[in-house]
Amino acid sequence: MLLSVVIPVYKGERTITKLIEKLHDELSALSYEVILVNDGSPDNSEKVCMALCKKYDNVQFISLRKNFGEFNAVMCGLNYASGKYTVIIDDDFQNPPAEILKLLQKAETNDYDVVYSYYSEKKHHFFRNLGSWLVNRITTVLINKPSNLYLSSFKLIKKEVVEEIVKYKGPYPYIDALIFRVTTNVGRQQVQHNDRMEGQSNYTVKKLIRLFMIILFGYSLMPIRLVLGMGLLLIFLSLILTFLYLIKYLPGWGIAMFIFFGGIQLTSLGIIGEYVGKLFLSQNATPQFVEKYNSIHAK
């Protein structure tokens, strides 16, 4: 099997059939499989995916019991990918299936472990573009991502890297951070980007905040190191202020300093609490995903 195509499906009842048909047209010359993962869609996506699985021999279908989130759904699909390369593509047709061939060619020609797509013109709405910009800036610092690399959800990953990624069993997978834990042999390929075929983006403020929290507290020690550095700096500052108070150069500063240090303590406790909470949930066996139906097992 040369290629596995993992597609997380959420509210994709109107687009997923056309996407599978287009994949069959564009990838007919290749040995490939499609793995559909329905992420607890509230619409008719499950039945549509089930029908596609029965119609096409190389289409596998997994349905999750609830909405676990895009990264968890992708991780579920990666656990069953058997191709030499795995490509991740959304169900909204913003990435034309024909562009998969460009990613594959780039990987084979340059022997890349991962190839990310990027766009000359992005068709996302303003808020999605802003969120992507913020994520790319923060990941450059926190996971040592190259500054010129756009972390697109449309990417191709070599099998050996996929096998390392799926070893992560925690409840908060972030695919890109897991990739950079494994390899820096990463390329980029310009591809076409289209408007959404149907509906509106599922990208919300809540999801953006959740992603930031996962990146900050799940894959980096930088926040707690910043707090440590701030604490050391404030200790030094407090010694200076105490000296100024003792020589009667700075009267009446006690209450302000008490409030200030109280705020620092609460902030520190909050950050430590994030780490402890994540550790608790991980140790408490919070599932990464729960399967409702799996056509791979059924067949």
C-alpha cells in the first residue's frame, strides 16, 4: 500500500461523497486506502460514510461515540493507516484531492519524512487566518518549528513517523508537536486552496483557546520556566525595594507590593495547576477517542 488518506469527518454529509469520488478519479493509478473517521457529527455523516464504506472496497470507516476533536479523530485514523505515506485532508474540499499528488512527489523526490502544504492565497475567513497566524508564531517558539513553515492540516507523513506519532496515548494529541518530536526532515509544497464547498468553518474562539492551552501546557515547559525566571527577577527586585525602603527613599510601598506578589503567586499556581490537571487526566486514563463502529474490524 503506497498511500493512506485519513479524513476526519464532522458535519460532512454534503461533501464527503463528492470528495471520495474525486479521490478515486485522481488517485486511480495508485495503490491507496481511505480511512474516514466520523467525529461524532450531529448530522447524517455517519450513514453517508457507512454507505461509502460498503460501496468502495478501499474505504474504511470508523465512527466515534462523541465529538473528541479534530486531532483526536486524526490520531484514530493514523492508528489504522497502513500506507508507506499517509496524507491528512479535511472533508470540506478546500484542498483539492489532486494536490495530494504534489505532496507525494515532493516527499519521494526529496526523501522527506513530512511534507506540509502552503498556499499562495488562503480562502479561510479572517478569524481562521488570524488564529493560524497566532498558532504558527507560538509553535515556532514552543516546538522549535522553522519560522517559514506553515502548519497546515493538509500534510503527508511517512509511515515510520506515523508509527512514532501513534505511540502517544494521552488525551491531548497535537499532531504537529508530535511530528517535531520525531523528525526535522520536513518539506513544504505550494498547493491550491479553494473556498468551502458547503457550510461554515467549525473553527471557533473556544477551539482556538483550547488549542493554545494544549500547545502551551501539553508540549512545552516554557511557561513554567518563564514563571521561574519571573520569580527570580521579582526576588531581586524586592531586595532592591527593601533596601530603598530601609534608607527611607521609598515610603508606603508595602500594600502595592503585597498585591503584586499575591497576583504572581496566583498566576504561578494557575500554571502549575494546568500541568497537574493534564497529568491527572492522563493518569486517569481519559480516552483519546472511543470507537462506536469500525469497518476494519467488521470486515
